[in-house]
Amino acid sequence: MAAIDDYRQYVQQFMRDYANFANSASLDRDQDVETQVVFDTEQEHDHVQHVGWQKGRRVYGCVLHIDINGGKLWIQHHGTEIKVAEEFLTLGVPREHIVLGFQPE
């Protein structure tokens, strides 16, 4: 169980750090986009999403989705330039506990 608690902490911290970076980078007068973090700790589905307006156009979408399922981190969607799996590897998550859910087996 300790690994799951660690994984949850890693995912939440990674997502908070990403959202803080994205929010600080979006301080543009033609843009009013908030990067939000949504944690579902009961079902273990966590998301980062962009919501707002940019140059008169609506912005809404999931940029990062990670689940904890079967004792593994499932990277379901990742629309960032960050190598998310490598970030978790550096934290000590074993390679076999990281699943790229957006790629076929």
C-alpha cells in the first residue's frame, strides 16, 4: 500500500507543479486561460485541464490524465512536451509500474 500512497503523492505534486508553471506562463493580455488540477482520490483518476479564453476563442481540454490502477501509474493522456514517464522514473517508480495507456500493447 505504501507504493500506491507514494504514487498518489508523486502524481499530485507533478500535476500541481505543471499547473503552477502553466498558470504563470499564461500571463498574457490576449489570454485568460486557467490551468486546473482535478484529483479524484476515490477512483484514482487525476487530470490537468485548460479552461478559459485565448484571443477570443474558447479553450477547454484535458492536457494530462493519469490513473492509478492495479498498483501502476497509467498515463492515459499527455499533451505536454514533458517526458512524464521519465519524471516518474527519476522518482523511483519502476518502469514496469508505468503504463502508457495511449499506446497499444
